Amino acid sequence: MQLETESMKPVVNRIKRAQGQLAGVVRMLEEGRDCEEVVTQLAAVSKALDRAGFAIVAAGLQQCIVEGGPDSLDTKKMEKIFLTLA
């Protein structure tokens, strides 16, 4: 199933923001910044990516229910997708 482009705009924005944060982490490492600061920023990037992933799964799940009804859901496939993010 392909995701609707319009519903993914906020997710794309979140990922682009995380991309900028990750570039900042790389710069911090190259500059020899404080460990705690680097780890804090890295955690922020990780959380942003996790949220993007969950938003994608939620949008996909909603789309499946709307388009095909609850019977169209492949439970095993959805479980695998959720576990990929765990």
C-alpha cells in the first residue's frame, strides 16, 4: 500500500528537521563538544525519527481501515512493521 503524499507532509518535515539535527550532531563531534550535549542532541534525533516512523505506521493503518475496512488488515504484517520500530 502506498501512502498518500498529502498526509505525509508533516512526516517529511519532521524527518528533514531530524536530518538537520543529525548534521548538528556530526559538527558537534567534529568540534569535540561535551559528551552530554552530543548525547542529548543524538537522543533528540532518535526520538524525532521514532515519531516519524510511528506517524507513518498510524497513517498507513488508518488508510487500510478507510480503504479496505478492518478485514483488510494483515495483522502479522502490521505487527512486523511495529516491531521494526521497537
